[in-house]
Amino acid sequence: MADVKSLAVSVVAADHEVWSGEARQVVARTTIGEIGILAGHEPVLGILASGQVRVTLLDGSVVTASADDGFLSVQNDTVTIVAGTAHLVS
């Protein structure tokens, strides 16, 4: 698995950083449905719906955050999730 491409991920709330690091996959809920992001994904900007953001790390473990109101941006293997409120669930 040394060849697994990674994403640089940042999950931030209005007043603090919730989590950041390298990941294999990000799944988030948008206003038009759930979106999954892998390395090489086309650039996208989406409006977040209330729900969970699941970040699968390179070792296969999962970090879960609850996020409300905000947006998701993907560009050049960088995923930025900005929420009005957010906190780690696990």
C-alpha cells in the first residue's frame, strides 16, 4: 500500500480547527447528496448539509466529525471543509 495516493484534509469550524492531516478518502453530506472524494478528484465546491464528515486515514482508521452549515472545497488533492459549527465524534 505504499503507492496509495493521499489527500491533504482540513476540517475547520468558524472559530477553530477540528482536524487536519493526510487521508485516503473523505465522505461528506452536501445539499444534493453524499459525496466521496479520493485522490485525483476533479475540483468541486459544494454546500454542506448537516451531518457527518468521515475521513479515512492512510492506515484505514476513520475520523468522524459532525458538521453544520458550510462548504466543501476540493482542488489539487486538497480537501477543505469549512463549517459554521463542527466537532469530532470519534
